[in-house]
Amino acid sequence: MNLDSLLPNLGEWLRGTGPESDVVVSTRIRLARNVVNFPFTNRATHQQKSEIAAKAMEALTKAELPYPLEYLDITNLSALDRQFLVERQLISRELATVLDGPRAVAFDGQECVSIMVNEEDHLRLQVLRSGFALDEAWQDIDRVDDAIEARLGYAFHPQFGYLTACPTNVGTGLRGSVMLHLPALGITKQIDKVFRALQKINLAVRGLHGEGSRAFGDLYQISNQVTLGKSEPKILNEIREVIQTILQYERQARAALLKERKQDEQNRVARAIGTLGSATMITSEETMELLSAVRLGIHLHLLDDLPPTTVNQLFIHTQAAHLQKLMGMPLDGEERNAARAKYLKSKLRELGSTR
Amino acid sequence: MPQLKCQFCDNLATVHLTKIVKGNKAKQEVHLCERCARKHNLIPDQATPHVDLKALLGLLLGPLQHSQPQPLQPAEPLALTCPTCGLKYEQFRAEGRLGCPDDYIAFQATLEPLLERIHRAQVHTGKLPLAIRRGNREAELKDLRKKMKAAAKAENYEDAARLRDLIRQKEATDEPR
């Protein structure tokens, strides 16, 4: 498969049309599973990892899934292609660069489902949904899980549940995470308060690319930490309740911004558009910060005619690997900053002329 | 070395023993005064360069031997090894990753308190694998059929009919997905 064919698509998580999409970017659920009678990936030999990958490929090809999957051997991919898949949230950074030996990913054309092979666990199943859609995502992944299990025995213990390489994932092996855009809580400096409250109830807050990553562009992922002793629906319900509360806070903060400092906000959004459309060098971080202002501007109706999907397109296309693919050549850091600025300028000009 | 007190009385400790287990990661130390060292046969009455190894070991293992079984916080068995993958508990402690599914059994006694700290739970209550769900259903049906036969044999026809209907109803519902 030539990955460049994905370039024009936004992928499910950036579709921008799901429930509560003014605040919730996307919902993701992942399940950690291991194949029975094999050591975990970190202790498996090259030979064993090959066997696991072969078993996984066979199971995934034969599994009764509602959509055909594309199976890619990571070791055959260039560094650029791997980074490209990371940016599209189809694989983890670990699978792309940290781990070694035979490993793979399978995903569908809509980029809703992705299955990583030989990550920390033999299988990491993931379902992505646009907007706030925990139930739908659970139904999807539950079905995918059964379809794969019908072809492949899982390591399971009656007391401990699904057995995982790290005890922090054992039991359900489930991590539900919801990506939120919280600019107003950031502007009104309430965000730390929200996060302190979350930590007390055992939910984790992470940046865009998961564990250890910084929160750029006011994007935060909120996920469960406990995986043992609760049923999947209960875990998801606890996340849901918290997200609903945060949603309310963010919307209240947005309403307050409009009421108390509309002009300031209008100014901030206009300047963001101005910088994006006229800079000649711009980093990915600054782009994300400015796009965050534009995204808020759209939802507060401070901007006319700019659909939220445009922001999502600019967001994904200005990331390093996407940008290099669009330009059709490898670029170093400085060159990328120039190319990014050029791309943004031409895109925004194009949009301006069609308005 | 800071001045240490004898572990048996409050005198200044002048005899310091260190037992090194596997490199120097797990060290056990004993500090005592000369009088207590003699009392425990660590220092022979006549001056010789040797310490009584047997007495030393007895002292190091002492608390486990002469006190009653210790239910509270047994020392983590760092040397515990999984018979399937060969991972030592010590390695798991250092790396944070288990080696194979059987480690959960091999290290059960030490993992349970750890799981309690991480998840505030030790027992899975979520989804069961397809294979187990199918097995449970078969076992349930088998049990019902047995009860139905027993009821019929005891000429308890009302119960038998009720069980027959229940079995039919269960058989008609779809197999677990």
C-alpha cells in the first residue's frame, strides 16, 4: 500500500462531526491482548515475534470484520511513513521507533480501527470515533475483539482477566480516552483546577500524543487508569460522567469569554489567522496554538465561513511527516518551518478567494 | 560509617556484618556490640580469624525462624523465578514489565498487593473471552438437562416440563457473540 493515498483524507478522528464536536475532538478505546502460550513481546525472541506476527496476520485476514483491513509490516516502512502513521494516530511512537523486531499494524480504510502487533502487548486493538462516542466505540471494539479471539486464543486468567505485560493494564486491558479541546478553560486559567480534580478520581490527563507528551493547542486526552475490578461499561461510564462535567465547564467559560471580552477574543482570532496566513517561518507548536484560537473562533461564531474540518486539515497537514509528503521531499527542521508557512499561506489564500 | 547501636541491646555496635545476596542489590546488615556477638556465637571465645558461618546465617534468618509465621508483609521474594519464562521477580521490579502470562501465577502472592495498590482491586469482573462464554453456556445447558432427567425420573412432571421449556428457550437464543 502506498501510504500517500491517505494524504487527502482526514481519518475518522479528525472528521470533526461527531457528538459534542465543539469540545470533544475524538474518542478512542484500546484493548490490550496477548496470544496464549507465548512470552510477552519484551521477552519474546525474534523467532517468537515472527510467529506471533504470522498468527496475528492470519487471524486478522480471516476474522469476520465489517471492513477489510490493510496489514502493514512496520519494519518495511521508511522512518517517514512510520511518523506519518503516528501523526494519524494509527500507531504509537513506541511501535514506530522504540521497539524492534517483527511488528505490524492493520487498519481499515476509514481509519476507525487499528490493530498493532508486537507492541508492549502482542495485540493492541484500537477504535477511533469522531466526537464523544464511548458507547459506539465500545460496541465496535467488543465485536472486533470477539472476531479476532475466534481465530486466536488469548491469555486469560479467571482471577486476573486478560493478562498483560504491565500490571497496570491487566483485567479488562481497556483504556478509554477522550480528546478534548479546552481553550476557554486555558484562557480563564481554570484548567489546572480541573486536572487536579481529575487526578483525585484516578483519571489521567495527557497531551496529544499520549503518555509524556505536552499538551499543544489546548488539546488534552483524558483516560481511565484503573483496568481491574470494574466492568468495561462501568469504566466507560466513569469517564463519561467526568467528561460531561468538563464539557459544561468549558462551555460556561466560552460563554463568559463572549460576554465579558468578546472584542479581545475577536482580536486574538483575527491575529491568529493573520499570522498563519502571512508568516514565512512557523513551527509546528506555534501552528497548533494559533489553530486552537481559530478553532475556538469558529465555535464562538467569531469567524464566518470557515468550517471546523478546515482547521483539522491544516492541523494534520502541518505536522512533520504529512508536510514532507505534501512537499514530496525530505525537509530538515528549518526547511519544514518555511514549508509549513508556505503551505498555510497558500491554503488560507485559497479559502479566502472562495469565500 | 555512622555510629550504630547494637540490634540486641543499646550498646554501641562494634561488630558489623553484611550478607551480600546476588551482587550487591539485596544486602542484609547486622550490627551488634561485642558482648551480644559473643552471646550469639559470632565471635569465638578463643581468638581465631573465622566467624561461625552457621551462627551468622541463623542470625540473619533469625526473625523468620524463631518468631511465629509472619503474616504481615513478608519480604518480597526477589529471587522468585517464573518456571515458564525464567523471569526473576527482581527483574520485574527493576523493569516494570512481566515476561509471560504465567508470571501472574508464579508471582501471585506479591502481585496481589501490587494490584491492590494500582487498581484497588484484585479480581477481574469485566468481559470474559468468547471461549469461556461458550463453555459456560454449554455447562449451564448440561446442568439443566441433568435436572430435567432427574425430575422426570422422580415423576415430577411439572418441574420437568418447566425445565424443558427453559432449555428450549436458552437453546433458541443466539450463541454468545
